[in-house]
Amino acid sequence: MSHRANELESSGITHRLHPTETLGHVRLQDEVTGATLLVPQPSSDPNDPLNWSKPFKIYVAMLTCVALTWINFFAGGPGAVLVEIAMDLFGVYPPDPQNLASVSPASIARFSSAVSKTALLFSTASMVAGLSNIFWVPLAVKYGRRVVYTFSFLVFGLCCIWSARATSYGSLMASRIIASWFSGSAECVAPLTIADIFFLHERGTMTAYV
């Protein structure tokens, strides 16, 4: 019996046999009082984000949520009306059996090409936003979240105006690519923001909301 116990202990199976003894690497509750432990421990500095009031923390989280909604809608939201956008941009119409001209090979080819070019506006934007995270994360860690948010969203906003006023497909594509590069900052800085202002036991809930 003793030999068997030694085998279980050496193989690590004892952890599975006694799950109540496995608390992980971070203790979130006091063993005696059951009180929630604050991880990480806030400093005495009133400007420490962990010391901010709960309403202000939620306000910051909501702003972050708005930013994420804005950039995700910019990147792929209009894709829900892709055909309508293709019709507006290129003056093409989907094949209609009641309109013989629209079912001709040339007309169908023009429509397919227009839809592909329109889809490229959204897929390219999503790809660029994802790739830009490699650039924005080190900057946010090195220089701070506020600088990255302010600079990137200023350029992003200007590019949105450029997109709205674009008069050609090339100009529209260029504006969306540049805007997506700067909008990608929110996707990577948002989780860092949540980690900065909320304690460990609160982060799961707030991340789910954001």
C-alpha cells in the first residue's frame, strides 16, 4: 500500500485525487475569513488606476467597449450589405431573370468582379488591423496606453473622414488600410486597459462585457 502511494505521489496523480487541495498559483480568498484578496495589491498612490472609484472604472471600460465597437464595425460591419455597396460603388446589378441584359456573361462577370473588389475592402481592413497589433503592443507597454489611444484614434478618425469623402476605389481602399492599421491599437490595448484598472477577480466579468 505504501509503495502504491509513493507511485501515485511521484506521478502527480495525488493532485487529481485531492482537487480541493489544488488552489492554483494565486489565492483569491482568505482561508480563514473568506474575504476576497486584492490581486495585484494597489499602491498608496491615489492616481494608481487600481485605486480609482468603481463608477469611473466602469466608465473607462465602457469607453473601451465603444472604441472596439467602432473599429470592428468599420472593418467588417458594412459587409452585411456588401451587394448593395457593390451596386453603389460600381453601378452594377445582380442577375435578374426578368432583365435579360443582367444575365449576359459580360454583365455577370462585371457584377462578380464588383462584389470581389467590395469584399476586399473589408477583408483587407480586418487583416491589417490584426497585423498592426504586433506594432501597437510594444508601443503601449513602452510609452503607455494613453499616448497610443490618443495618437492612433486621432489618425483613425481622420482616415474615417477620408473614407467618407473618397471619390475612387483606390482612394477608398487606401483610406481603409491606413485607418485599420491605427484602429488595431484598440484591439490589443483594450485587454491591457482592463488588466490595469481591475483586480484579478474582476477581470473575467469586465472582459466579457468589453
